[in-house]
Amino acid sequence: MTVMRQIVLDTETTGLEVTQGHRVIELAAVEIVNRRVTGNTYQRYLNPDREIDAGAREVHGIDVEFLRDKPRFQDIGREFVAFIEGAELIIHNAAFDVGFLNAELALAGMLPLAQVCPKVTDTLRMAKELHPGKRASLDALCERYAVDNSHRSVHGALLDAGLLAEVYLAMTRGQDSLMMDISHPQMPTAVEENLSAAALALPILAANEQELQAHEGVLDDIGSALKGVALWRVTPA
């Protein structure tokens, strides 16, 4: 079976504009392998050697005093690249984070992300395509896909990356079937072949109203992901 490794990535910065010399002050990454969050994460706070804009502090709550004894990006750049190398990156509003990380990599004399990772997927763009005209912030997507973000009082790179991982898996739920390994079908064993029909008789439990509504919600999600109607709702001609 082919291993698909993805890294959900987020950063916090000193301000909004990398062209004005703003820097990354926190970066975090959450690993997904074959559409399962593995629990393997990477997170570092960084000393930016500059002040943090007041607006940025209101968003993430990180101040310069907290960062004074933290490493600089060039100190951790190689271990960060080693963690993400070769994986597809999943980022919300990717242009922002990629721009900042490429600036940090350049200052450290390292290769840009495009030469480290084969692909960057922007979940902000995905959300706008799946839900035209709807809010596409991370909080809005958490609400839409029933991801609990009640503990998110301020932005934090690791917290946000973890939430985004759950949102991304919900947004792309229809891709689960692509991960099935059908190259080596499992042959029935002698024991399985000898089981009688009576032994396999199982009680049939009808779905209740709540379960039927949940099923309809899943079909709605599949239809949205496919930009059409779920196959199970198509009436045969």
C-alpha cells in the first residue's frame, strides 16, 4: 500500500506583511499518514529579533518578553525541514504562511518550500470552492464540520494546525475510498468457507430517526465534495 504523508502547517507572526520585515514567531506541524492523524507533531516558538505589532498580539497573545530566550529560525531550520520534507503541506490561506516561511528559509540560506515538499494544498481555497459565498475562516469551518474549537480563545499555531487537520479530513471525506488497498485481495480461509448460513444469520436493526438524519448529513457532505449529488441519491433511469 502506498503511504500518503501530509503535514498540516500553521504559523504565527509579528505582523501581516512579510515585505515589511515581519517574522515568524511560532510554527507548528501536525502529521497525517494515510488520512489518519498520527499524533506526531512539531512546534517551536521563535525569537524574531524585533517588536510585535499590537494587532498581531491581540490575535495570538504572544509578546516579545516570552520570546527572548527562544531559538531563532536559523537554529531550528534544518530540524523543521527534516520533519516536513517530502510531505504534501496542508495550509489555511497558504500564500501567507508560505511567504513567511520562504523568507525565513532564505535568511537561513536554505531551499524554499517548493524544493522541499512536492505540493501545497490551500484549505481556504478548497473551502471557497466547496461552499461558494459562505464564510471560510477556520472557526467557520469548525462549525460547519462539527469540529470542537471551544478551547480556542486565541490563535496558536499548534492548536490551529490540529483543528485544521480535523477540518481537512472532514472536507475530503470522500477520498477515504482512494486509500483502500485492492492490489492484494484477501482470500477466504478454510474456516470461513465452512461456516454455515445459519451461523451467519444476524439480527437486522433498523436505523432510528437520529441515525437517518446523520446519514443524510454525510450524503450532503459527499455531494458538496463532489460538487454534485451523491451516487446513493441518484434514481436509476
